[in-house]
Amino acid sequence: MSSSRAVASASRAVRAATRRPEARLYSAAAAEAAAPSPSTPPPVARRTRTTTPDEAQAFLSDILKLPPSAAFPPALALQILTHKSYRFAHRIAHAPPYTPSELEAGQASHNERLGFVGKRALGAYTTMFLHEALHSAEGVRAAPGFIRADEQGLEQRLEDLLHLNNIGATVGAKWGLERVMRYDRGETRPDGSTSHSIHGTTVAAVLGGVFTHLGSPAAQRAYYVHVLPALAKDLGGDPALVNAAAALSQSALVLGVVPK
């Protein structure tokens, strides 16, 4: 009889405990944790663009006006238009397992090495252009904006002119690289700065690709025809430099990146 009273007393204690506020909160939390999660995860915005090797080849041939005999091999063209962030974009946005195509994207060749070559070519060709356009003391004295600014020396102005953000915002935008580039759009900031830098790297990679595929003379002509005109607005408004850039671009355009 005493054992029955003990069991009944314990049962009443349990019921009373579950009526306490803290117990009800715990019970609600436990029920929520035990509830099944939705079987379909929320959609994830696409972070990359799909561009085929043939599309990459056609795009580069079009913007550089290359004849079929000088076109980039499709695989090289796609590499030029692929930023290294593309390799990790899907893995950042999605959990494993990955499909064979997703795994292949993680091994895609990217344009960092060609961009390294192209950035050095951009610096060399710009310096050569300035040397030829202002080859005398009189020429330097006649250039009040770009060369003889009070606040900035030539070194700083060159650095600003050839900064990847500026190259991407001017040349990359003119070429329409956004339509075909493969990169992780999750890296783009609201002000577009990261996107401009990635576009600038790709512009440099295009020049580096021309340098390695067609040689230095072709790369220099590509710079004169397709890069320098887009940078003319940043030459400080110096008529001598702007006119020299236009003359070089026109003469190189007649010859073409690859002479006909």
C-alpha cells in the first residue's frame, strides 16, 4: 500500500513539473527540434556563368578581330575567360555530394598565369607609348596634366591608370566581358570593386594570351587597338598624349593584330 502511494505521489510531481513555465518552454523547444526539416532546401542564386570553349573562342576572335587562322584554341580561350574563383564557386554555395560536372569545374584551368604576363605587358607598352609620345624635354613641358601634376608624380599616375579596377571598369566594360566570363559572382561587392578587379585580371589575361599564342608584336598591336583608346580619357586631358594614342591606334588598326 505504501508503494502505491509512493508511485501516485511521484506521478503527481511529474505532472506538476510539466505545468511550470520553464518546463513548458523546454517541451516546446524539444518539439520544435524534433520536427522534420523541409526536404527541399531553399534555392541558391547561381554564382557562375556557363560559357563553352567554342563560345569563348568566338568572343575573343570577335573583339580582337582575329582571322580564323590566328584564333585561340577553344580550350585556351576558355582558360583566358576563367577566373580562379570559378573553381570554388559551386563548393562554397552547395554542400557535397557533387556531380561529375561540378567536380570538373573545380579543376578548371584559370587565367592567373596569363594575367601575370598580361599585366607586365600592359605596363611595358604603356611606358613605351609615353616615352615615344613625350621623348623630349619640350614634350614633357607641354604635357601639363598627366606628367606634370603637382600632387602626383608619373609613377603614381601610371599605377592608377593600370590598376586592375581601372582596367576592368574601362576596357573590360567596353569589351562586354561580363557576358562570357566565368567567375564567382559571390565575390562582387555592392560597389562593384571586386568585379572590376576580376574583369581587369581578365583583360590582362587576354593580352597575356595574345603574347603567348601570337607573340609580342601582336600583343603590342592588340594593346594599341583595343586597350589604349579606352584609357585615353585617363591621360589627364593632354592633347599631345590623346592625339598620339589615336594615331597609334589607327595605324595598328590598319595592320591588324595579325597582319593580313
